[in-house]
Amino acid sequence: MSHGPRSGLAAVSSALLAMSRHLEVRDVLKTIVVSARELLDAQYAALGVPDDHGGFAQFVVDGVSEEQWKAIGPLPRQHGILAAMLREAAPQRLADVRRDPRFEGWPSAHPELADFLGLPIRAGDEVIGALFLANKRCPKPEGACGFTQDDEELLGILAQHAAIALTNARLYERSRELTIAEERSRLAHELHDAVSQKLFSLRLTAQAAARLVDRDPSRAKGELQQVAALAAEAADELRAAVVELRPADLDEDGLVATLRTQVQVLDRAHTARVTFTGHGVRALPAAQEEAVLRVAQEALHNALRHSGADHVDVTLERRGSGAVLRVTDDGSGFDPRIVRRAGRHLGLVSMRDRASGVGGRMTVESAPGKGTTIEMEVPGG
């Protein structure tokens, strides 16, 4: 990050656009903090989202290394200046936070803060966060605060837009949770219908075999072979549904590891060979990583259930600051135009929506007898 000040309309516009670009709450919080520190040329910046128990549900910092942050210890409580910002919902601009009567100290590993500027982030009448900066990089005459009234006004503008971005991000996450719940319900119905039908057929076929075993052993043998085939199909349906219902470990493992694990599971569950290759992919914004994962899952689902492929290959490689996902199979292929006209989208519409929803694009290459390639590119952060 540049350590020089950024001022003017272009810098403010850049910060506001960066905030509106993200849909995940944690990405929005980090973008707000980084933008505030850069715009006002401060050494440290932080943003806390309060919980209902006197602490912070989330607390994001910029200017502190990961090692320093770990050494500082647990998240701060709502006391001192932080409590005042949340309780009084008023700006706090101090020449030296350590001399304020409300100052209650900090852990030994905490960096030394002097001049301080803090503002609440408000959504209507609710205070949804506390944004503050410390140690402005500028000459400080004895007894004067490094932050100015202009700084306070600029941070106020940023806080107003931060409230909008954070509210939108929360609404997006709630909407996504509802979508996930609906998808799980759909999968549960699909699992029930498919497996129940298979088991019902299996039971009837087994009963037929039992009746034939004495008077027509040859036909009974054929019925028993059908029982085995139906049992195998039911097992495949179960495995596929379990893979789709298993929650993704994106937050813990990252996109590459999560994709690799899911491909390995599918490779064991299906007769087709399923492989994965990843090339130097950096971490992407959370919304983009989830979109890539869901498109990969949908493309794999199509290839393994509908194409009759012997081999499905998934690759994820870096392209600029973003990434490209490619799912290729050697199956029966299809004519995308005919599929579209027939109303059988094979999930293509939802995949394109996921891609465009995070600023990416998706292409489909397929022809009867030529296999299929689904490619999705996302721009990165």
C-alpha cells in the first residue's frame, strides 16, 4: 500500500467504488478500513462491529501485522473511547488518546496510539460499527491534533457510504442463506424422489426374482442382475446428493483446496475419472470464490449425470489478478442452441448468472459427440 496521502475527488471516488464492489461482509469491512487509512494517511485504522454482549462480533484492522495482531490477544471490549463512539454516536477527535480521561489502557503488544479520529457508522438510528484512525502521518506542532476538521468531514462521508455498503452486504448474505436453505430443500426432495423410486423398483424386481427362482432360474438370474444394477444406481444418487449437501470449506481451506477435495470425492464416487489441477491462483474476494465453486459443482454435476463421460477434468489457473475455471469432459456433448430452445438449460442460466453477479463471464463450448467445456473467468480483487 502507498504511504503517501491521497486526496481529491478521484481518491474518494476510488474508495467508494471499492466498497460497493464487494458483497461479503468481511470484504466490505476490510475495504472500508483500508480506504479510510489510505485517504487520511494514518498509520493505523480499525473498524469494530458491536455484538449484544459488550464486545465486538467483528473487528478489522489495517496497519498492524498478523504477528502483532495475534500478540495483542482477544478482541477489545466496548469500553473507553470505543464505548463513547457507540453510545453517543458522535465523532471523537483527540490530540492524544492516552490523555483522555476515558482512556483505559491497552495490552502490552498493542501499538502506541496518539492522535485519534473516530466516527460511528450509522444505519438510520442504529449504530452498526465504529471506525477509527490513529497516528496521522504529518508534522504535529506541540499540543495540536494531527487530524483536522477536514479529515473528520471526509471520514464522515466515508462512514455514510460504509453504512450503505455494509447494510447491502448483510442483506446479500441473508439472501444467500435463504438461497442455500432453498437449495438444500430442493436436494432433499430430489434425493427422496430419486432414491425412493429406485428402492421401490428394486423391491418389486427382488419379489419377481423370488417368485421365479424355482420355476424359471434363468429369468430369476436376470431379475437379480437388475436388482444389482438398481442398487448401484441408488448408491450413486446418494453419493451425488451427499457431495452437493456437504458444506464448502472455503473460509477454512480456500478455493483450490476445496475444489481439489470435492473432485477427489467425486472421483471415488463415480466410474468416470475426475481430475483437478490448480496453477498459482491467489485468494479471490469471497463472493467470487463461492461463485467459482458453485459453477464448478454445477458443471461437474452435468458432466457426471448427463454426458456419459469417461473423463472430466477441472482446472483453475491464475489470469492477471483473477482466475479462470475450466471444466472439460469427453462425453456426448450437445448443441447449446438446441438445449436453449428446448428449455433444457442444464443449469447454464444459473451458472451464467453466478458469473455475471461477481463481474465475471462464462462461455460454453460443446457439440454432439465432441464433449463439453465450461469456462468461467473472474476479475479478482
